[in-house]
Amino acid sequence: MIEKAPIRESYIRTAIFVLILGLIALGTWYQFFGKIPPKEGPLELIKKMEREGIPEFELKDIESRVFHLDQVKGKVLIVNFWATWCDPCVREFPSMLRLVDHFKGEVQLVAISSDTDLNDIQNFLSAFDGHRENVHILWDPAFTVAKMFGTLKLPESYIVNRDLKLHRKIVGLESWDHEAVLDFMKGVVGTP
């Protein structure tokens, strides 16, 4: 009886090993040939938005109207992820408004706030006189759309061409009304 115990352990170890290898093989096969697409990393997501365009999304603005990308079709966009509690976001907002004003409707700001309280956003806009026809303030307290874009921290902005394809991603604070930025944006807009 003493000799049979090591043989049983050996069979059990072998069976467990074969089972694990089978599960790994099945998972690999299913990932490549099944219904589960591989996860996209940040760089792959950026390249995809440059090739295919930014993700379609639908959000409510601060007046509870539904916003669709079709509303800004044919315009250059700055899709900005921000919050009122984010100091760099607060500091860059006035320069974004000046940039939008400078381009007289050819550049639209789609500012997506992750604030949890709508009153914070409304008070913020009142303080900065942020209500404009070319500024769309959207509310995404669950960070749902930010995740679709691969946004990891605030502020992050996406400059989007007229065909809704990503032109450039900006991470962190930017002086949007600086002469070099205005010159860059003229190239994107297509003005001399």
C-alpha cells in the first residue's frame, strides 16, 4: 500500500497539469477565433481614433438635452475631459474659451465634466461666463465616455478633425490661446 500512494499523486499532478494546459489553449483559441476581441491599449486606441474616428457617444448637457456628435459634424472639435475640482482644468478653461471665440464657430469645444454634482458645473460656468453657442458642456459623472477615449487623468483633450478623426491628444494643462497653439489650430481648421 505504501507504493501505490506516490503513483496516485503522480497521476493527480499530471491530470491537473493537463487540465491547466487545456484551459490555456482553449482561452487562447477563443480569444483569436471566438467572440472576445483582445483589449486595446492606450497607443492602439489612439491609432484607431486616428484611422477610424473618435467613438460615438451620447451624453446629456447641463440643461438635460441629449448631445450627439452629429450636432458638430463638419467642425473642428476639442473634446476636453475636465472637472471643477481639477486645478489645471480650471486654469486652462478661460484660454479654451478664447480659442473658440478666435475661430468664430469653426472650432467647437465639447467639454465633458466628471463632476458628481451638476450645481458645481453650473456655478463654475457662471464664474467664467462659459455659456457660448460653440461650447457644449456635457456631464459624465460615471466617467463612461472618458474611458471610451482612454482618458486616464484630467485634463485631457483631443483635437478632432472635421471628419471626426483624432488629430492630436493633449495630456495636461495647455495655454490654448498661445500664439503657437493658435497657429497650429489654423492648420487644423484650414485657415491661412
